[in-house]
Amino acid sequence: MIPLMERMKRMILIILGAVILSCSNAEMVSSTYSCYSGFESITTDACTRRVEGDDGTFTLESMAKSPDADFCTSGPQYGNSQQGNFKRSKNYVVSADMRITDMGKYGESYGFLGLAFNMIDSRNYDVVYARPHSKDHCWELGKVEEGKIYSRDWGECVVTIRRDFNIGIKIHEGKGYIYLDGTMIKEFHPFYPPDNKVATIVRNNIQSSAEVSNFKVCQEVSCVSASTVNGIRKTMVTPPLQS
């Protein structure tokens, strides 16, 4: 697996761009972020989730035949985590280390592993995933509607990914950013409204499994803005869903 220090470096690179200028319509702005992992409540849909150890590592095993769900999803519910109460936020970063462990009949170099985000439910969400078997179609961005994937964009990777990689999504002020191994590779506009309801995914309808570790959600918990009204300088702290 990817060394701990390298994992932390990748996550820091993704978060740095989100910590500054996260509030709008302010003379001077800053933002406070909190990171969450070790979620107490996990929902897994259309596949099997097997916990590997105390460090939070788990394996997702897809369904070889799943006519109603193109992806397996497994993600946290709002509520308790190791760091406190995990709440809603529209500005957030989600990241995970992923490792291909078995891609069945298509060979071990195949994979559709990634993240669901801005989830309405387990059948409707934005999605991004890596395709390590492809040289010129290395990542893909899409939307899932009623369980079915619809591609929106794809492209080459500026870094080579194979069996082990880190994938991340940053949602900031309504825009999205895709990261692979800590490098930002695409800016985009999400299809669904921003919401930190997220999950890890693997593709169904192929026999496959993937190991997931270091799964974290870092989200905005407050915006601090300073402004001058009638000669009086005021500081305002705004909840993230109102920023």
C-alpha cells in the first residue's frame, strides 16, 4: 500500500486549494475545515463490503450481474465519526487510496474504481473513476441516474496509475476538481447540487474487487468574513451551507 507520509502529502495538496477563499462576498475571507474518518454508520449498496482491520481498510466486491446498478457504492451517513459529528457541507474534499485486488475475467489491470459525490441517494449522484487499463482514457467523469452511468467527460492522466493510486474530489463554490495521486487533472461543473454525501465505488457487471484505505472527508465548518459598514468593521462567521 501507499506509505502513510505520501498519503498525508496527497491529501494536504488537495485541501490547500480549498482552505483559502472559501467564503463569498467578503472583503477578507478565510475558512475552517475539519477532516473526518472512522465513520460509525456506513451504507453499502449493490455489492459486498468486507472490513479488513482496525485501521479502517475495507474491500468492495462488485456484483458480476447487476441489471439495476452500474456501480457498487459504500459511504458514510451523517452522524458520529472518530473526530466528531459529521454534518452536511457544500464545500468539501473527499479522498481515498484504492488498490485493485481482483478484476476477474477482464484481467488484473482492469478497473473502474473511484468516488461517488453530491449523492441524492445510492442511485443518483456524480461520479469519477480511474481506468488503469487504459492509456488514453485514464479517468472518466459521469453522472448516475437511477443506477445507470452516463459519461460526461474523460481524459488522459498526467501521472501514471496502475494497481495503487489515490483519487480525490474537491467541491468548492459550485465547481469541481479531480485529483489523481495529488495532482489536479480536471476542473468541471458538477451535475448534481453540491453536498458532501459521498461514497467509494467499483463497477458492477464485471467480477472485481478493490481495497480502500485512508478514506476521508474534509469539509468546511465555518466561513469567516470581514466587512466595513458605515465605518464600523464587523466580522461574520457563516455556516457552510449558507456561505
